[in-house]
Amino acid sequence: MTFSALDTPAPQCYIRRMSNGDLIAEIARLKKERNAIILAHSYQRPEIQDIADFVGDSLALARAAQSARCDVIVFCGVHFMAETACILNPTRTVLLPDADAACSLEASCPAQDLAAFLEREKEKNYFVVAYVNCSIGVKALADVIVTSGNAERIVSAAPADRPILFVPDQNLGAWTAAKTGRPMTLWNGACHVHQLFTRDTLLSMKEKYPNAKIVCHPECAEPIRLLADHICSTEKMIPYCREAEATQFIIVTETGILHRLRKLVPDKEFIPVQLGTCSCAECEFMKLNTLEKIRNCLRDMAPEVRVPEDLRLRAAAPLERMLELSK
Ligand code: 13P
Ligand code: SF4
């Protein structure tokens, strides 16, 4: 029996996917061609953090985006972060490798619901503090923006004669109210990843690692926060763990930060908080970005994040107020 060339199936090796090494080289070439930088949040995949020009928490990323002098910002994070970059640095092209990278916390506070609430409660004259994990529409309705890294400082500076409405994260809001002694009306929002942690799991981990310190993000609910030795933003976990006497830490937030902690504090041990049935906490939105999608977005200059100019101007004011107050 004979085979013609058409009968012969293509050997698998001809259709293999590019290796990470090939992708990284192509990204470097495209970055140069486009005069681009890559900003990455600490929850991004390790291989993305490793090729980023800058890795940080929401506050550090907002500052980096504002001062970026390149033509293109590839924002490896979720949509509201890329949108914040557009608001703060409108003359750059901002690319988000996966346009579906959303945020459950942002989704828990639609701008029209907040606008309707503020209209209903007009006589209260709320001072609106918005966690940066929200849409441009919500930012435009806020008096000031906060991140988990500066919420305490910014809320302490809020006018004493006005009641505070904190949106959208009730957990960060409650933690900030306790830290500052400023009572607040809290929006009923939360992050679905940080809501997954349970006291039982954390208590059994503490039993297994009795010398470990529990470090938790303020997006966690109060029963979890009460078990923590230290509560802080992802960025502040690094100096805390470096400077603490302890050598073992149970990290209660999205697992991406463990890559940074292990890289920057190599002599200590970091244990991700366990979940009931699955092994660790991953934000599926954060993990949508991949090296391949970064290559594609630089090649195609899409998906691009754009914002309407009138809304941008309204959202820029409370964001710039935040950056000014947290200098
Ligand atoms: P920070 O980066 O400010 O710690 O916030 C974490 C977060 O949930 C980002 O979505
Ligand atoms: Fe949003 Fe939670 Fe994911 Fe952070 S971890 S991006 S708050 S869904």
C-alpha cells in the first residue's frame, strides 16, 4: 500500500506551541518595537511577574502607570487596574492581555446602583470613599479613592463633619473603620476569592504549623482577620515577612503573592492558605493573562482599554487626591 503526501498526517512537532523561551523573546522584541512597558499585579502568574518591568500592589501600580513615559502600557492585572492607568495617564495606549479579566468586587457595586443610593440618601451628604477595585463610573461618584495600602491614612484625613460611605468592599471598610475609629456606612460588596477562607481551615493550619505567623489581606472577612498576626496589603506583606523574627508564614490571600515573597525573602517559608476541597486560592480573573496573550496584545495592539473623556476627568480627581494624600 502506498500513501500520497496528502494522506500523511502532519507530525505533532510541526504544530507544537511556542515554548516560553520563544514567547519571552518575541515579547521583548515587540516591547522594543512598540516602546512598551509591562506592569504586573502581585497576583499574576509567576512567569508574567518574571518578565514584567514592574510588579506591585494596586497603589504602586497606579503610581507606576501615572509616571510611565512609554507609548504603550501592557497592564497585567484586571480591567479596573488598566482603566485606572488610562485615567491617570491618558496619552498612553493601555492594553489588557485578556479583555475578560474582571473583578467580583468591582461587579458588586454597579455605578447606577451607587448613584441611586446617593440620590435616595441625599440629605446625609455622604463623603464617598471608594476602594480602587471599582469601575470608572463609581470612581467618578467618589470623593476619594483608597487602596488597601493607604486606606487608613486617607480615611483619617476625611472631613470630620461628614458621614462616610465606603464602597464596595465591606471587609476593607470594616477593617479601616476599626483602625481609624471613623464609623462608616459599608456597601455590601466583597471579593469572592477572599470570602472562601474559613476559620476551621486556618485553625487546623495553625495547629500544623504552630510557629507560623498568619498574614492576611484586609479583603478577608472579620472572623478570618481575627486570627491574623498581621493584616496588610500585598505589598506590605514583603517588608513585614522580611523583618519579622518568624521564619514561617501562612499567607491568607490570592496565591500569586507567594512567588514574590519567595523571590524577595528567600530564606523564609511561605505557606498558602488551604481551601476546603481545592488546594489554594486563585483569582480566575487575574490568571486569565498569559505570556501568549501578552505577545498577542503587543502584536495586535488589542485589546485596548479606553475611557470616555468626561468620565475620565471626573474619576481622575478622587484618584489624584488619593495619590497626593499618600505621598
Ligand atoms: P492590593 O494589591 O492593593 O493589595 O489588592 C489586592 C487585590 O485584591 C487586587 O485585586
Ligand atoms: Fe477582584 Fe478578588 Fe480577583 Fe482581587 S482577587 S481582582 S478583588 S476578584
